Amino acid sequence: MSLFRNLVGASAAAATLTAVARRVRKHAQRIVTPLGIWSTLPVAQERHVGIVYNPSKSSTHAVVNILERTVVANGWKPALASTTLIDEPGTQAALDLIDRGVDTLLAVGGDGTVRAVAAAIQEARSRGKDVTLGIIPLGTGNLLARNLRLPITDIAACINIALNGTHQMVDAIDMSAESAEGDVTNHMFYVMSGAGFDALVMNDANEDLKARIGWLAYVHSGLNHIFGHSHKVRIQLDDDEPFEARVRSVLIANCGRLQGGLQLTDITEVNDGNLEVIIVSPRTILEWGLLTAKVVRRALPGSSRTSLPVMRHYVGHRVSLDMLSGAQPIEVDGDLAPSAIRLQARIVPSALSVNVHPDALTT
């Protein structure tokens, strides 16, 4: 009996230590990832690499050159490369490379390029072709890269991970947006979409300022809109009863790590099969301060969820949003989309395979 008790005690202690280790590791990842602190990965089994890049980025050609040389140094067949165009953000270029036999597609650019290449990978998957995405983040927001804990300040490390990383399945959100005139546009995204304040901030961010100070240009734009008008929205999550709220912004999120290490979502992760609806409704300086404090606190190791009336969170699998005050500006993963009077969105579980560092895997 004593032996049995000892075994039970040892098992409980081991389980507790494992849980603590996982928690410590998760908090450590939040700290080290923005600093680019990941071990270098050994060369993976040979992959046939395709590269889709946005040539408008000043550093892109140098990065593509490094990629091509690294692929050859790995002992693999030379990479195939194609550029985005003004009227073609990369989806067709990626599909053409897939048809030429690539099994790993690298998106070199910002969130728009990543989303376009990811759309091609999803289309190929529907036809029975397995292709994995690698991300070389050269944009302002780099939202999906941040949520996958890529070291965005270290392009060499991102290249190493994109080529040699471990596959991570990522959910997507499929959304339709209806304009006041009845036109419907469809969007597939991987981080979040928003209607209202956040879209205004994206729209008014100065391009020259973005080039000079990066994502901090959004902070400057946000201050210009902090005392704007709220709007009324009707929300229905899954089969629940719809409810109405007056908000500054309403967001539909798959995950929510933002610039500066801030965490906007309370519950969802990149691959948990859920979407999160976030209602933001501050009206005064004090309420904006409380909201900011909550978001900043979420980035701190060991922080717990905090409920505030000015920022509410709901989780489900699909959502409908009706803009009762008229059409609202829309952003999708940081890119502007046509204003909409109605949004309908659903989660698409395990929609995309992305190369990440094995220490950053989300299970």
C-alpha cells in the first residue's frame, strides 16, 4: 500500500511539474519571440520551394536572393520564384507555382501577400494537393507571423524557419461582406477583421510615417480617431439569440497577438476551432485608459483574464453582424476592404499548414 501511495504521489508530482513547465515555456515564448531568440534549425528533408514576393518592398530582392542561395546550399533543387502584381496580389502566381510541383510556398511581403498565397494553398488543398506555407515577414503589421511566434526582427531566422520548420495547422475565417448597395465580397483571413474604429485607423495611417516608424504610425492615426462616434450593431453568435450593442469597433478574430506584443483576444488560439467576437465600446478617456491597461496587461507573463464592460468577448463557430447605423469601414488582417452593412463569418478549422519553429508549436 505504501508503494502504491508513493507511485500515485510521484505521478501527481510529475503531472504538476509538466503543467508548470508548459506554462513557463508559454510565457517565455511571449518574451523571447519578439527578440528573435530561437535556435537555428538543421536542414530539413528536401522540399521543392516556390517563392511569391511583393517587388514593391525595398528589401525584397535581397531577401529573395538569399532565399534562392539558401535553398541551393541546402542541397535542394533550385527554388521557383514569381512576383505579385498591382491587380494580382499573389494568389494566381502561387497557383502557377503549385502546378509546377512546389510543395513549400514562401510568401515574402506583408499580410496581404501572406493572405493571397495562403488562399492559393487552400484552393490546392481542396484539389488534393498538400502544400505548406512559409512566411518571410516584410510588412508593417505582420500579424499572422506574430501569432505564429516568428522572430520578425530577424529575417535570417525567419528564412531558416520557413525552409526547415515544423508544420503547424492554422484555422481560417471565411467571411462575406454585404455593402449598402447589396454587393457581396468574400474574404478568407487568419488573424482578425474589424468594423469601425480599427478600420478607420488603418485607412488614415500615413504611408510615409509607416515607412519611417512602422506600426507606430497606427498609434498616431488612432489618437486622431479616439473621440469618434459609436455605431449600433446586431450580433448573432451560432444559434444564440441575437443582441444589440453600441460600439466603437467590433472584431471577428481567429487569434489576437498584435504589434508590440499586445494580446487582443482573451480566449482563442490559431488552431482551436473557434472564432472570437470582440466588442469595443469606450467613450471617455478613463474608459480608453481601462481598455488600454487590459490589453497591455494581457501581454504580461502570468496575467489572467480581466472582464471589462468596455471590452467584451464571445466565442463560437459562426457569427452574423448587422450594422444598424449604416455601412461601416472594414479591415481584413490589417488591409482595407469595402465598407459593409452586414458581415457573416465562420471558422474553418485546420485550413492551412505553416512552417514554424518546433518550440513555438501550439497544441
